[in-house]
Amino acid sequence: MNLKSVAMAAVMALAALPVIAAEEGEEPEYGVLVDKPGAEETYIYCAACHSERIVAQQGLTREDWIELLEWMVDEQEMEEIEEPDYTIVLDYLSKHYNTDRPNFPK
């Protein structure tokens, strides 16, 4: 198991904690990411390698998000995101972190 796989496993294990908290009546938390459908998957995949703040400061079109994800796989050794998670993450990023940057962190 390589370091990246270990890091991803750790992030996925930690990502379950907000779900447990939500079941107890508390709000789930994904750092600065807007808490909408797809936030959990996006947080799991993105925070495995870098802060979610890097994601939240972007303002990219859907096509640019696709290109960026491809670049991260090709050049940064990111594991490919398999379906259905790929579409969930892409839909989330395209909606909440598009060129109008509706959720740019304050």
C-alpha cells in the first residue's frame, strides 16, 4: 500500500465522523466547503491531498474542472475518481465553485 492510499484511507475514515455527528443532530462539517449534496465526496477526494480551501478559492467552468481533475491524475499522481463519485464531485464543483464563485470563502 503506497502513502497516497494510506492517506486516502485515513481521510475516508475521518470523513465518517461528520456523518456520525449528523446522526446525533449536529450539522456535518466539510471545512469551508458549502454543505450541499456532493460536499462529502468532494471533501474526501480533495482533502486527501490538499486543503479544501484550495478547492473553495477556485472559480472554474465545468470544462475547466474536468481539465483540472485530468491534470491532477496525469501530473500529480491523483487516483482517478470512479463513478458515480466522479459525477457527484464534478456536479458539486461545477455548481458551487463555478466562475461566479458563489461560495468563495470570506
